[in-house]
Amino acid sequence: MDYVNFKGEGISPMERYNGQGWGLLQVLLEMESQTAERPALMNFREAAARVLTRRAENAENPIEKERWLSGWLKRLETYREPAQMKSPA
């Protein structure tokens, strides 16, 4: 849900640079198949990083790549699996 609030659903024509979007739809389409070694949340983070990097590279305003991209990628790193709690012995 955070990603939608952060970068949109990806269905609006206004969410495009050079015909390429950066919303949730584009991230989901960019995701690879899930495996036990590559859980869905990891795939989501990696796909979102590729989509946002592409957005920054397509942007006319260089601030997106020079300043904003690093913050966007840092935010994606907060999308982690919760730590497994150990059972009391």
C-alpha cells in the first residue's frame, strides 16, 4: 500500500515519461517469478528499483536522478520481511 501512496497505481497517463510508467502496475509487471530463494517481497523491491531507476533516467528534470532516486531506493529497502521471532525455550 505504501508504494501506491508513494508513486501511484501506474494507470494514469500522467504517470509516464517516454511512455513508461512507474506505478504499482509497472512494478508488478516487472516482477520475476517467485521461488523459495526469491520471495515475493524481494522481487517486488528489486522490480520497483528497476522501475524507479528507469523513471529517473527518462525524466527531463535531472533532479530526479541526481537527488531523488537515492531516496526512493532507500525507501524501498524498508520493504522487508518481518524478522522471525524465536520461540521461548
